Amino acid sequence: MLAESDPKKLFVELPVIHLAPVIDRVKPTEGIYRCPMYRVLSRTGTLSTTGHSTNFVIMLELPMP
């Protein structure tokens, strides 16, 4: 769950996430933070034909309190 960070802590490790694909899933409209995940910290890269950076991996939906 997404929560406030510790004071003076710029980066924290994200725990291992297991993805379970679901067919015809209804996307939630509330209580979710759409968090982009990149391959490298700097998020730099060239734009691909899809319009995303080449370092972009996936958009994670993290529950918020």
C-alpha cells in the first residue's frame, strides 16, 4: 500500500511484486495511484513509436489509504 515516506528518505526499495493477469478486469477508478516503473532511476531514454520512453516498463496500480 502506498503511504507517506520516512522523513529525509528520498528513495526506498519497493518489495517484490507478483503480477497476476486477469481477463476482462474492470479498472478501479478510486483509491489507486498509477505509478510508472522504469528500468533505470534517471528515467531517461528515447521515445519509441508508442510514445513511451525506452526505459518505461509498466504502469503499476498501487492501492492508497
